[in-house]
Amino acid sequence: MVGLSSIALFNDVEDLRTNEVVKVSCLTGADGDDTIDAVEEACQGAQHDSSTAAVERTITHKQFTPNYMKLNPMYHDGDDAVGFAMRTVQLTVKEEGDYGFVHIADHYTEECGMIYASLEDSCNTTDSLLTRLSGPNLVTLDERQFQVINTKYNPDVEVIGSKLYFNKELVGRDVIVSYPQEVEAKHYFISDEEINERHVTMTYPKELSDGTIETLVYRNVFITSFPMGLTADNEAEKSLTISVKRDRNGRFNDVYQSNKADTTL
């Protein structure tokens, strides 16, 4: 009988001072095997091949602290900067000369290619989708087309954000527009640079059937699989796969036994 509580992973003592401890909890398993191959030699007979020793664990959990991404060995902090988040709005097409238009004042024009427009009153996705035409100057548009005009495409125009132009026949109709909205954002990126510098220490307790508490400490852990899937269920299980290597003392892990009163046995 083994009862698992929580698991905390961190780099070193300095990280404790900067709140770089990552905690995952609601564990449903910390599974894996310690393996070592056996070989035969003519003179000494069978023995273990220490070069094949391997310790791997899969940590299955549901909850984690907000800095969970720090466990990803490819995670790197970037500089906070203006970025974007996708936004979807419903707008009514207004008249401007020979065109209809809607104004997207907070359009992040550095990502101006990521914009979508469709008719609101059509349930058929194919029929509702409008096709974008590109170019710095307005062209003739039919009822199935739209064009984006902003200072990135045409420095001579005075537009805050962007204007989306349509055929005049769409004036008064509602359109649904998805676009990148400019936001102040925390920036990080995924890269394999300095990937071998990302080691972590992992510790978790388990309670045995006789009430003994074992605290397991792994001091040289490599994250070999990090969950990046999307799910609508915040309670969905996630799994980390780790490979444990020998620490500076040549050990894979240490185990400290105590009773519930925290007195060493």
C-alpha cells in the first residue's frame, strides 16, 4: 500500500529564494522502473552491467503552480513586450464612399496576416466566409471579399489599427471578425538552446502501510516529456516523464524514512 501526496520540483537552493519552486499535486501516480541489464562473462559468470542502469518515472497529476512551464527544458523567459491575443468581435458594416467598412482600432498590425471575416447571418461556414484580398490600395470588391488597410500596408493612410473594407452591398450587415489584438504580454519562447543546463531536483513523500513516511529525493532529474496538449477540462490529468541520472555522489536518489511525528526511525 502506497499513498502519494504532492511532488515539488526545483533547480537548486537559489531558486527557493526566488520562488522558482514548481509544485504539482493531486497525483494519481509516480510510476516507473529501476532497470539494469545482466550480462554474462566467461570467467566471472553473470553480473550486472552498471553502464545500463536507468531510473525513469512518469508523474501523473492534475494540479500545478502557475510557473509549471519552468519544468519544460526548452522553456526560456523573453522580454516583456507588446504582443497579441486573438479576439473575435461582431460588428456592423458602415458606409464610406463606395465601400462598406468596420474599424478595428486595437488590431496588432505586426501580425496583420492573421485576420478572418465572415457574415454573421449565415449558418453555413463555407457560405459565410469572406475572402481577403491583399494590396496597399483599395480595389474593387465583390460581396464575398474584404480588404485590410493600415499604415503597415500603406504608410500614406491615417488609420489607428486597421480598417476592413467590404462591398457596399454589405452596409448594415453584421460581420464576425477574428484578429490579433495588441496587448501587454509576458513573453517566453521554446528553444533547445542551453537545453543541457536545465536540471531539476525532485522530491515527494509516500506513506507506507505501517505509517512510515518515506521522502524520496532525486537530485539530477531531466524532463524528457512535457505535456503541451490543449484541453477544456482544467482537471484533466497531465504526465511528466523524467529520466534520473547520477548526482555528484554517484547516487540516483536518496530516501529518508521517518514516522508521522517526523522522528527518524
